[in-house]
Amino acid sequence: MRLFHVMLILLAFLVYGCKDENNNINNINNINNDGGTDDLDDIDNTDADADGGIDADADADVEPPECVPGLTECSDCVDNDGNGLIDGFDPTCVSPDDRSEGDFTTEIPGDGTNTDWLDCWFDGNSGGGDDGCRVHICCMLTDCPVELQAHYVPEECATDLTTDCVDNCLEYVVPGCDCFGCCSICVGSECHDIFIGTPVNFPDCTLERFDDPQYCAPCTLNENCANPCDPQNCELCPGMTVDDLPPECNQTSTCGEGIQECNLSTECPAMYYCAVGCCLAYVQ
């Protein structure tokens, strides 16, 4: 009789132990699958869209991305010039390293010093030694000032642009610009193609004067090394917001094929930032 009681006690212990072990495993799986909750009733294991998979919980809290401040005015998450546009959405910012949000200079030491022969405007330095670019400014200007016409040979504009220049520069070009700083700058839905890539030549060109050719030189984007924007195709140009796009865009912008749309740089992959609503690579 005593032996029978002992066997019953051992059997109960084994059953309880197995149940407790299974509960521990289920708790671990709950934490891994739903972010820490162990209430299975909170998980909506349904396939409402009939795509063969379990849908996410529609009531789950999703933290929106936050702007992470950088060290420059064009990456600090602040509207430094008070025009309602921040960092990569401000047309005066050409990269996250640009130190000046509010004028067309970058204030990067050694940058923006070219006058006639131009290199890549978006690589943060002057000189074509690292990008293979050397194109005369008069190739883009609508009316080239006499003082900039030295060594200008119109027939050489096409041959001066090399494959190396395009390969080394184009991926960094902000939507609406060419490799050398001719950009479609907008205030609202009014846009003008002006040259911002040589602030030394046109020091009085500002966003407030973007429509005045006396201060901001009209230009034509170099079509062989450009990242043009098309508002009619719901693409933002520098200075535009989704409110400035045509009504059929439904306040939604698009980017080129294979390019990720964004509102913040934190939405972009590593080594990319958000420029005019598109994730764009930048020179490190």
C-alpha cells in the first residue's frame, strides 16, 4: 500500500513538471513573437487580405521614425532659416555636410571656390581630382558673363563631360539639379532653373531672389549628368512640398525607379540621407 502511494506521488510530480516546462517554453515564444506580451488574445492571427499569411495586429502601436540631429545646419532637424523647409527639403542644402541652411554657400572649407571650370558640386570640395569632372560654366549658363568666357569653347562642352565624371558624381546629385549646380529651384509651385554651384560668381543670389536673373543666373541643366525633377509626375523639385504638386498626386510624391521615398533621413539606408523626399547617397 505504501508503495502504491509513493508511485502516485511520483506520477503527479512528473505531470506537473512537464506542464510547467511547457508553460516556460510558451512564455519565451510569446516574448519573441509579439514584443513581450504573453496575452495571446491580443494577437490577431487572421488573414483578412487572403494573401496566405497572418496579418499584423491592426491595433499594434507603431513608433514613427524620429529625426536624429546631425552636426550641421543641413542635418540638425531644425528650420534654421524659417522658410518652413528643413535639412534635405531646403533648396539651399546640397548634402548633410552643408553647414549653411539659408544661402547657397556650403561653408565647407575648400568648397565652392570654382569660377569657370567646374567639378562635381555635390562632393563637398572644389577640384576635379577626385571626381574626373571639368566642365566650363558657360556650357550651362543661358547668358555667360564676359568675365567668365575665358577658355570657353562651346564645341567642347559635350566632349569635356567624361564617363568618369558621370559615374563619380551623378548618384549624389539632388533631384532637380545637374552635376555642376544648375538646379530647378522652386518657391511653392513657381520654379526657375538657376545656377547655384558657384556662389563666388553670384554671391547675391538668394532664395528670396531666385526669380531675378539680375542676381541668380538662369541656366540649362546638363542633360548628360543630371537628376531632373518632374512635378507633373509627382516628383518634388528643390523647395517644393507635396502641397505644391498637382491635385492628382493626392499630396504624395514619388522618386525615380528603384529610389526610396522618405520624409526623414532615418528612413533611409546607411550612407543615404533624405533629399527632396528621396533617399540619396552622399559623399562620406
